[in-house]
Amino acid sequence: MSSRVEILNDGGYRSDGRRQFELREVTINLAQQGHADGSAIITHGLTQVLVSVFGPREAKMRSQTIHDRANINVDVNVAAFSAGERRKRSRGDKRILEIASTLKSTFEPVVQTTLYPRSQIDVYVTVLQQDGGLLQTCINGTTLALINAGIPMLDFVCAVTGGVHSTSPLLDLTTLEENDVPHVTVAIMPKTGKVALVTMETRLHVDRFEEIFRLAGEAGKVLHREMKSAVMGRTSALVDAMGSQGTGIDRDGDEPMNTA
Amino acid sequence: MDQITIKKRPRSEAVITQRKFFKKTARGKVIKVLRERYLRDDVSCGIRGCIACHSSLEHSLPASGAPHPSFPNGHFVLPDTNIFLSQMDLMEATLFTPPIILLQTVMEEVRHRSLALYNRLKALTKTDDKKIWVFYNEYRSETAVIREENETPNDRNDRGIRKTTEWYNSHLQVTRPPIRGQAPPKIPAVVLLTEDVANRQKAESAGITAFSMKRYVESLPEANQLLDLLAVTDSNGIEPTRASGVRQPLYPEYLLTATLAAGVKAGKLHQGYFNANQYNYLEGSVPVPAFNKPVLLIGRENMNRAVSGDIVVVEVFNEKEWKAPADEVVDQDTTLKNDNAEESGDEGEESDGEMAAREKRLVKFEESARSAERQPTGRVVGIIKRNWRAYVCHIDSTSLTSLNATSLAQQTVFATPVSRLLPRIRLRTRQAPMLIGQKILVTIDRWDINSRYPEGHFVRSLGKVESKEAEQESLMLEFDVRYRPFGKAILDCLPPEGEQWVVPLKDDVNPEWKNREDLRQLLICSIDPPGCQDIDDALHARPLPNGNIEAGVHIADVSHFVHADTPIDNEAADRGTTVYLVDRRIDMLPSLLGTNLCSLRPFVERLAFSAIWELTPEAEIVNVRFTKSVIASKAAFTYEEAQIRKDDPNQQDDLSHSIRLLNTLAKKLKEKRMKAGALNLASPEVKIYLDSSESSDPIDVEQKELRETNSLVEEFMLLANISVAEKIQETFPQTAVLRRHLPPPKANFEKLQDILMKRRGIKLDVSSSRALADSLDTCVDPQEPSFNTLVRIMATRCMLSAEYFCSGSVARDTFGHYGLASAIYTHFTSPIRRYADVLAHRQLAAAIGNSPLHPSLHSKSHVEHVMDVINRRHRMAQMAGRASVEFYVGLALKGKNEREAKGGGVKEEAFVIRTFRNGLSVFVSKLGIEGLVMFKKEIKFDAENYTITVPAPSGEVTIAVFDKVSVNIQVEKDKNTQRGKVKMSLMSPIDSSDL
């Protein structure tokens, strides 16, 4: 290998100082963004995505209404400044369309769409910064935004990318690593342990696949804890804010929102 | 199993944990790159027993450091980058034992500066006898630094190194707090080693102990030996030479790297490997793609400090100034005999001028010269990459100022490399008198514009000249043969049963039998040279009921024992091939595998990889299949035994029939191959007879004999290789390991064609391999049977050498093997002694679905890298083998001389192969050696007709190329360099001893 950067050096460190099974810093911001019904800004290392969810609302186009469930509409937008090289992607870009369709098919079985017949849920994904693991960030962000919008789901969907350098597995790859090692993105539903998505665009040896698949699934569960605490934190902050108004909310009741 | 965690990287620290830089792409676009860095607190300091970092690993450094006169409490050394760049030999020396803290910053900087040194450094960290701890300082929160504004990367690194030293010292203090009631704990020091004066000053002002390498080593008990290993560095001038300020530059400065790159890109300058001329030290050449002929460099100034093997950039002169290569033999040792190594003061100046004038005279040309022979001429304007390594040398005894054996004064001496391609190296040593008469290893450190010779330093001594150990070791070093014994990690990969390993009983449980065919009942035998221990191929043949013949080649299944990406595999990949020397074999694989478990010995069951063909009686392939198998060889023949058995009509058993069957097929295969235009090439091969196994003194030399059975084995191996090549290329079109032999460029043959035409009136047709094969057959002289062999040898030298390659990296139409006239070829049949075969085995096993292919063999870049290594090793192994034969031929001649007590040398017949202005180059076919006959008196030289005319008492005698002469061969030692030299003089048609 003539590349200057070692993917995994002899001391077991990766090029950014992480070890094999360490995920990058995750920050989650669930604050209200504009008119969206629910939104989330999630950062995995230097990859940042803003997801806004609108709906469920009445379907705008007749042709897209489904009589027994809601239609999920995903729109992905990559900011021109998101990568090192400034590059404007058109809306018809195949990569972007692929991410959108992957997101749609991942969330359709998880969101309880049957509760909202003849309506649509719009998911707008804006990629603000890219440094590897774009799909995983989009999936995690969409999960959080949907939850934030109060849309009923069967479970969280948590995605992590796993790769293999020679024979050593790595988790949560940066762009540098993605360009070098074969990788798989795995999305799981942590409560049930079901797999929502497995996708791979590089050649990975069949003997290595199982290990990486399992590890990425495990990592999804770790990520789930982080996402859950963010959601809990946001909710309890909201509840506290309501409580401080002192309008006699039944703090022990099941539905504090409606008792006012 | 490690815990999966999420690393935290607080935003507030983004200044230090995030790095932004701009990168320019090949197209010239500027890209902004943002990288993050996770700082941690669990990067271990690596000192045993540290309470803060748990370094339980066995590689950790001793808690108390090492004793040193200046540091009573013990110490650790923390070298900076320039120590490794300039003092690698010292760091590698076994005498240099202090515990070393190696910083990640240093590793990366070394890697950035020189990949070769980086690899040495990496190897060093893995050796057991060195105490080295790699500290990842860039990842530890306390020691990470970021580049400040207006700070060069170099300064930033130096600052990081100093910061880490500081941290280590405080870390040691913090982790060893004084305990009440006990003596205060001894706190060892961490010493920063650096050659950079400025860095040292900054360190000292920050309260860090910083030493230069010299100062550090001087206070060690082994200072004397270690100081010799100290390389000369330019930064603070260990011993500034008196005259250095006033000396005239002898060489032009190199151009800037950017200028070179731009020049090469624009086609004004040319880049290539520098080849020194072995006959004339004042001449070299650089083959470049832009010209058919290599660019000629004449004279010291034009060669401009290039050393054989460097990648250089040359500027080509105007076509009017193009010259032809000189026809003279110029020997460095004789011409520069009186040059002064010390070159101190005014005396040196004078001798310099004299020297230059003498050399000028040598570099004179006939301006009228044959314009046809002129070739591009130029000068070196820059060096892209130095390929300096350690060279085997002798100390030139005349360059010593004091011969007193007990003198420990530092002297400047000349070291003369064994290889004629290299310049003399100036060397400073304190042990010069002790090194006289020894072979030593010397590294070049630098070559300044005002120094005639490169400067180097002594690495180690190999032993007495002409002692077999020293000669063998020097040979192996010279050709970069890996000859160290196999390490423990490698031997651990062998089956634990060792010698007792056997093929287990056949059942479904044993993994050995999985996907393996049982061929134990077949009548398989092996045919090899006498005394062969690593039998890697065996054969069988039997008639089939439909009139066709089944023939099988069974190759030792090495890949069963050597799995990809294990220590044993990595070592084999690095060694590349087994090297055969006259009295020794340097194995690629441990001998347990090579000579026992994988060797297809008779009467035992062995694992094999079989290629089985169905052939028609006309040797047309009906089909072929490959399978892993278990075989039991029924006999191991030598070529001679097999030949006798085949020819003996009384032998009517099945095995003899099968040999005959194989032989008839082989004959037909050969005929077909020859029709297709395969070349029958020749290279001088001789066999050395050793007196007895203990003394290994050679007693005689003779040419190798070839029998019909040699060709039998060869044909089937070729068939197997070709069939396998087709199969793996089909399955892995991108990464198949293949071998090819490119057709030689026509220009290579021009000189030989011209000589043959002018001297013998024979026309050599080189339009295709077929044409060449046919016209080589016509090159016969009825009186001289060996003339044909001679022409073949000379033709072989005009060709390119065969090489391994990765099928995805070259165009499909260049796969062919010119010499064998085959469209595709690989090496499959000797996995015990060639690494390419091991790879071919793995790919074939995957191709037939036997076992999955290791991921590394799917990667083109990895395969290409391995191919580069084994191509080089293969070439080196061939040269080492040849050099070893040469050495023994020399010994044999010497022995013969002494036994016959004539002292007059050995008289042999020889052919003239080249004529020079002042000598002849001759080839002694019986001994397989080449030699030079030099004339001191004026002789007439006719370059057009390749003749020289020598005055003789009975009139003039003309000698031409291809003439048969007889020469007297003597081995004599050069008095200065102790280099054994074969000296030849002409006996007939004229006695040249007094000429």
C-alpha cells in the first residue's frame, strides 16, 4: 500500500485515534426547526444531517394516496458545501435517489402507516456535512425526526457501518476508511433485534461478512442507548417546561398534554 | 472481545481535535480536507509497573530504565526523527541496548521521508532483543499538538516531540509518588536524542535533557565500537574538515525537485535508473523510454554523483555532442591508486588537479568515430531517489596513514566495494588497522559537491577475506538474500506433530481428506537431480481403454501447510524464492516442510495438487482437470537412473512402461513446442565437484550434462504450468499470477547481427522467435561444435528477462512467453522453492472451488506489490547463484594451480566475445567464466571489423571476435583490496604475457 495513511496501525489505532470498535462522537439536537412537525440534527463525527418530518397530513396528489395506509415520501438534498470539494448535485442524481429510496423502504415497515390511511408523511433529509457513514446518519436522523414528530413506530431503527481492514473489523468508518476498506451498513431494530437493512456496495469476503454483520448489529444497540437518552431528555425538558406554567397538569396522569 | 463504545470529542476542544488542510489533486484542483482526531487518556506509556497506565504487555520497557554514567537513576531514550534518518545502523546495532521510546510523530516523519528506512524501523520495533515502545503521542490528550500559524510541519513535530519528553518526565514523577517513611523513589530520566542543534537548545531552555547522538554514545561503555557506526551528519559537523570552506566544487549542483519534475513532464529531461559500466568506471548509462539506446554519461562530472541503482534525471546534449561508448577498459583501482583519502589541506588540492587531468585523458574520444555507434549523451541533473544500501567492501590498505594495529586514532580510509559498479567510499573509522583483510559492510551517507567520493560509515565486519563464511555472507548481503534462520513465530505455524506428521486415515472427519481425491494406487514416480531433497513434482501416465493416455503431474501441496497471511506466509513472500548456492541452500520455507512434509518422497503418503490430462497418442490435449489429492510415490529416480531404466529392454514392469509412455509424449510435446517457435537457449552452466561434504573444497568443474529424461520432466512441467495459467486467468482475470517473457526489441540484436555478418557471414533473423530459433540452428561451425552454444549464449544476453506479473495490470496481448512460444504461462510446479507457485496454487484451489481465496489475492494492488518483490528476489537469487559458482570456480582454479605446483596457471581454450582498444574479453566455455585479457603495449584496434592486431616477433597477429584462443588463467590477489581476481593472459596465437 503506497497510501500515506495507515488505516489501522500496529498499536491498534485508526487514523483518527479511535480503536477498532469505537464509534465516533454522536450529537443529537431535537430542537424545533421551523415549521416542521418533528426534526433532528444528528452528527456522527464530521457527518451531519438535518431531517425534517412533516405530517402525517392529507396527501397532496391523488395519485400518491394509498387507501389503507400513509405514504412515506423521502426527499434527500446534499448541500453543495458538505464535502471538501464544492459540488452541486442535481435532484436527479442517482446516488441521492438511491439513498432516498433506501430510506423509504427501510422505514415503511417500521412506521405504523396503517394508522393514517390516505395521508402522507414527508421526510426531508438535508446533508450538511459529509465524512463517511452518510447512509447510517440519514437513517438514524430519520428515526429521531419521526419520533420527534410523534409518529408511532414499532421500534427505533439504528444503523452503523462496519468495514474490514485485512482481517480486522472496524466500526463507523470515515470517508478515508470507506475509500479503502470494504464496508456494510446494517440497520437494526434494537428491541426486537430484527434487521431493517443491510446494504453493501463493495466486495467483501464471505468469511468476513458474518463477523462484521454481527458487530454492526451490536454497535446499533449501543447507538440505540444514545438515541433513546436524547429522546428522553428532549421529552422531559418539554414536560418540565409545561410544568413550570403551573396550569395544574396531572403530573402522574397518562396523558398530561390533554388534561389542561 | 472489546467493548463497543462511542468516543466523545467535546466541541470545546475542536481546536485541537479537528484538523483542516488544503490538498491539491493531480488535476490541480484544491480541496479542503477536514479530519477529526480523538484524544484519549488510555494511550499507555509502556513502562512496566506504571500505576496510571496498565501496560501488562510483554513488550513494555523495564521500570527502572537502563543504567548510564550520566543518569544514576536509569534512563530511557527518546530519539527524534533525524536520529533514525541518519543513524539507523547505530540504532540497529546489537550493542545499542537502552530502552527506546519511539514516538508516532517520529515514525510518521520517517515514513514520509524514506520508505526504506521506515521499513527498517518497523522491523526494528518487532525484534525481540530491542526494547522499543511505540508511543502514540498524537492520540494522547496531554501530548497532542497542533500546528500553529507560521510554523513549519517540521517545527510542529519537533515541538510535539519535546512536549512528549516533558510529559514523560512528569508522568514518571507523578506515578511514583514519595511514600512517607521510605527513601524517595528513584525516578529515571527520559533523554531526548536529537542531532538538531536548535531543537536541543529549545529543549534545554524548557528544562528537558537533550543529547546529541555522539555525546550520548561517547559516555556509553561500548563507545568505541558504537562510534564507528555513527554516521556523518551535516548539521553540526562532527569534525569540520579544514578545507571544506575553500574547496572548489567538483560536481554541479542538482536542480530543484520541482524543476526536475517539470522538466521530465515537458520531455526536456529524462528519468531512469543509472547503470554504471563495469568495464569503465568513468562511464555510465541511463535507459530512458524516449530513446532506443540508453543515454550515455561520460566522465565524473556528467555522472554527477549517481550511484548504480539510483533513479536519476538526465539532460541529453545536443545531437552534435553525442558520443560512442569508449572501447577501453578503465579500472578504478589502478587509475586512482594514489588518490588520498584524507584530502587535507593544500596537498589535496594539487593531487585533485592532477587526478582530474589524468581522468580527462582517459575520457578522450575519437571525433571521427563511427557516427552509427553514437548514442544519446547527456549528464545527470538530479536524483529522484537514491538506492543506497549497505555495500560489501574491503579497506584499501594504501589509504591508511597508520598501520599500527593498536592505534585507535580516527583515520579516513577508502573502502573499495566488491562490486565493480560502485565508486570507492570514503570512511572514517577508529579500527582501520583491524579491518584490513576483512570483508566489511559500509553504508553511503552522503555525497557532497566538493567531495570526489561518497562518504560512508562502517556497519559491521563480516570476517576474513576468502574465509568461506565471510564470502558467503557477503555474497548474500550483496544480493540482498534473506538468510537469517526462521523465527519462532514462523516455526509455530508448522504442524505440531513435526517430523511425525502423516496423512491421516481416510475418512470424512479428517479435514485433510475434505475435497481430496485418493490417488494412492496410481504408479507415480519422481525424477530429479541426484541428491535432491525438496522433491516438489512427481509424474504418472497410463493408457486409457479408449486408446488415449492419461498423464498426471503431481505437485507438493504447500498451500495446505502455508496459509495466507500467517507469519510463515509473509516470510515466504518476502524471501520469494529458495536460493541455491554451490555449497548451501537458503530455503524459502522451513526445512521441515521443504524436505519432509511437502517433499514427495517415495513410499510415503503425501498431499499433492494434481493436474491430470487426457492426451491422444499424438499428445493433443483432450481435456484437463485439477484436483487436490493424496498420492504415494512409488519411486524417486535421478535423471540418470530413469534414463537407464527406460533404455533397458529387460525392464518390463509397469513403472518402466509408464516412464516410456511419458517419454514418447514428451518428445511429441517438445516437437510441437519447437514448431511453434520455442527457443533453445543456452547459458553457461557448470557443475562444481566438492571434495567432501566437510571441507567443501572444490576439486573440479565441469559442464552440466543433459539427458532425455531432463527434457521429459521439463515438458510435463511446462504443460502443467500452461494449463494452470489458462485456468486461473479465466477465473481471476484481474489478479491471476502469471509469468511472461516479452519479445526483445530488435535493437538489442543489432550488434550481434553485425558481428555475425562481418565475422562469419551468417545472417541472424530476429523477426520472430521462430525465425530466431531457425537461424540459431544455422549458426554452426563444423570444426567448432561449441560455436553454436556460444552464439546462443550471446543471443540470450540480448533478450529481456522473464517476469511475474498480475494479469489485471498489463494488456492482454502482452501475456505471451517469448522463449517458450506460449500464449500464457505461470509457475505452478515448484511451490517449495518459489513463492509465485504458492500463489498460483491458492488461486487454482479457489478456481476449482476447493477452498475460498484469501481476500488479499483479490486485491490487484496487493498482488502487484508481491510480484514486484518476487521478481526482484528472483533476479537477485540468480545473480547470487552465479556469483557463488564464480567464487568456487576461482577456488577450484587456485586449488588446481597449487596441486599441480606449476604456479603458471591453468591453460584453457576460450572464445573472444568482445574487443577493446586495449584488450579482449574472452569466454572460457569449459569453466563458464568470462575474463579480460589486457595489453599494456599499443595495439591496433579496428572497431568496424571487431578485430585487434597485435605486434609479434613473427609479424602481426590479428584476433577477431569469435576466434578461438587459448588463455592462461591465474587467480591472484589484488595487493590493496585483497580482492581475488581472475587474471587471464593470452597463450596462443600469441603469448601476451610480455605485452
